[in-house]
Amino acid sequence: MNHTIFTRAKELDLPVLRKIGREMIKGREGFDTIELPQTGKNLLYYEPISSTGWSLGVIYPYKEMYASLQMLNVLIVALSIISLLLLVFFNFTIVNRMLGPLTKFARSAREVAEGNFTAELPKITSKDEMKELHDSFEFMQRELSEYIVHLKETTSAKEKIESELRIAKEIQMGMIPHIFPPFPQLNQIDLYAVLESAKEVGGDLYDFFLLDEKNLCFAIGDVSGKGIPASLFMAVTRTLLRSLAHKDKSTAAIVSEINATLCQNNDSNMFVTFFIGILDTSTGELRYCNAGHNPPLLIKKEGKTSFFEITKGIPLGLFSEFIFKEQITKLSGGDKLFLYTDGLTEAENWNKELFSDNRLLSVLQNSHANTPENLVKGVLEAVNQHVNGNEQSDDLTMLTILFKGSAKQEISLDNEIEQLKTATTWIEQSLELLNIPQTLEYTINLVIEEAFSNIVFYAYEPGQKGKIDISLDVEGEYVVIELKDQGKPFDPTAMDSPDTTLPAEQRQIGGLGVFLMKKMTDQVSYNRDNLTNQLTIKKKITQ
């Protein structure tokens, strides 16, 4: 059966084929795409044949045209996948070869970090960067092992030194007094001291001890340098002080002998600033000598605070022929001495500001009424607030002595009026010992004379033997006079006061002396206890 392009276009319902047929009749050439049931998508190419006047069309299915190209694509994809797999394999092999030792190195590094400095390292046969890393790790292991051995030896030696320093500090602190109050049997004084070393052991020193029942020797010093050498020099100085103070009561002589001894074989050229004082607790007399030390401060009872006027001298241990001078002053009841080393006034805060003399004066004036212990602790607190945690380079030492006044003065006399002369002499001596102003001597004499006479004439029968005990003491701002006897009960305060408005010839005999005694004093009281008459008289001290 013959078909034309137009019949096939009609049969297949392909307008595009009909269009191509018309183009072929017109003698044109070209190509177009058509869909056929048997072959699917096709390429139709048409061109006229000039010799016959016909047009020829060729249909070429896309499947056949691209078959080789699709095969090529499949081949390319397959080759790409194979290449990618090979690349991944080779990369994994190379990376594993490179990172494998690194992983082992990391494992070894963890063991080293945990303290196993002999941890096995991975074996490296190549001569590349991994070999350099291996050698570096090996060197680090050797160095760490040697360092730890050296560190253990150093730590052991350091602990031994620290232990020895702690023992040295205990020995040093054991050499200085640290029990307060040190002399509970001595009522005339109170004192307190503190020593804080900038290092384990230092060169500051303080000391105090009794030369006899009434003389207190005290000293403070500051050795040049720090540490063990300074502490040894301090120990020698303190030992010399204790040895020489009992032999010679002159402070200048004591200092001179200490200086001469320290100058011998002093190849290290060390020295110590030194202040020594000997206080007679019965009189308040203070003899002292200074060897280049900071002047102490005198804190009066009323609060006035000032530096001692001292002869400076030179530190001990420099010149054996130097002549030191003794000075003498007298303390009043309630006076305090404040001695210190320069580690106090030279204490620095973070801004390099010194604590200074002015701050010290201010603190002492504001706390002058405190006990020696509270005074020292108050100054220490002020210094700590000033430095605000800044580490100090110098030792700090303070010593405060309170002179309360002489002890109670007592005498026992026969109940004879002739004993008044002895009483008068005793009163004069006692007033001086108690530092009572001489302006009160007349009043006290008159009061005791009147009270003594009353006891002789009224407490005892004529010819009866007995004793009259008299005491003088200072309690705060009052002089306290006590008279005791074992005569019959007699209360002079119960006697009627005479009428001083009457003429002398009209007054009742007696009572005038008691009247004057009451007028001239602040308080007169009587008590009868255990067959003992006790008359107590108080007179306010006025300067």
C-alpha cells in the first residue's frame, strides 16, 4: 500500500508532519522533531533532489542517535565513581598513615600529663616531620623526668629549710618574753609587747626583766639585715643584755660593754640600733641610754603625747670606742612609754605611703587611756588598715610600759604622841615616792596629826600600849589615807561640829580638829571591823 507524507500525517494525526510535507513540496530543506508511536522522539531531515524534482526525508530516532553518547555518559559516571572511591581509599590510607602516629602521640601525651614520663612513643621510621615530632617528644620526656627528680630534691630541701626556719623562729620567739602580764606581783607597772617578723625569722628584739624587787630593765632593738644572720645577731645582743644588766646599773655602761663585744670579729659589719631603760618602780625614776634607735614616745596621763628628748648615739657593733651617755627622767603615775622599731612608721601601703610619725602620734593620742595591751593592738590595727594587705619588708616591734605609780606606803607606830615626829618624816618620804604634789604636804600632815592624836587620846586608856597603822596610797585622782588601831570603838566622824560662830571661850571643848579635817579633805569615813577601828580619809589631788 502506497502512502504519502500527508496520508501518514493524517493517519498519525501529526500536524507537524503535514507542515514538513508542504515544505518538501516547495523544494525547501530543513529538519524538525516529531513523535512516532514506534520509535518515540525522532529527528526528521528533509532536502530536495534536484535531478528528479523529488524531496527526500530521513527519520532518525533519538534513541539510536544518542545511544553511543549515553553509553559514554554511563562510562564516564562509572569511571568517576571508581575514581572517587579510589581517591577516598588513597586519602584514607594517607591520612591514616599520617594521623595514626599522631593519635598514638596524643595517647602518650595524656600519659605524660598524668605523670607517666616513660610512656612508650610510636615508632617512626620515616625521616619527615613525624620523626622530628617523635624526637621532640622523646626529649621532652627526658627533660620532664630530670626536672621532676630535681624538683623533688629541691622541694625536700626547701621543706627541710622551712622546718628549720620554723624551729629557729620558735627558738627566737622563745627567747623574748611573751607572757602578759609578766609581773603580776608588781602593781606599779603594766606592760605589753608584740613582735611581727617580715620573714620566718627577723632581727627585731625586745626584752624586759626585773633586776631586783623594784628595778625593771627593758630594751628594744633593730638589727641590720633580715633572716638567719639578723636573728643570730639579735640573740647575741639579747644574751649580752641579760648577762651585763645584773652587773652594772648604769645603762650607758651596759650599752658600752654590749657594743665592745659586738664589735669584736664583726666581719659581716652588722649592727643593731638599741634603746635600754631601767625604771625604778618605787619612785618612777627612769635611767636610759640610746644607741641610734627611734626615740620612744611619752604618753602623759591626760593624753599629751611627745617624743623623748634623747641623745641619739650610734648603733651597736660599729665603733668599739664610742662613748654612750646615760639620761635620767622621772615618770608620773599614769604615764606610758611607747617604744617601737622603724618597721612601724615605715610600713608602706600600695601607693608607697609610709605610716609615718604623724599617724603614730595621732593614734596614740586618740587611745592614750587604753591599757598597754589595747594600745599596742590598736596601733597594730591602724598599721594593718594603712598597708591594706601590702607585703612588708621590715620587722615590726612595739613595747608599751604603763607606770601606775608607786606602791602603797605603810608604817606602824606606837600609840604615843611623840611618834608624830616619825610620822611627819614618813609622810614627806611617802609623798615623794607616790609622786604626790608637795602642795598637799601641809594638808596631809595636819590631817594625819589630828587623826593620830584622837586615836592616842580617845581610843586607848592612859598607859595602854597599842599600835597605830598608817597607810598612804593613790587611787585615781585621790590620795587615800588610812589609820587603823585596836583600841576601843571611837568614831571621830560622829563628833558634833563646833559652833564656829560663838566666841572661843563659849565653844565646847574638842571637835575642832575633826571639823578642820573634814573641811580640808573630800571624804572622811569610819568603820569598825574585827575589833579594829578604821578611819579612811580622801583628798583630791590638784596639780
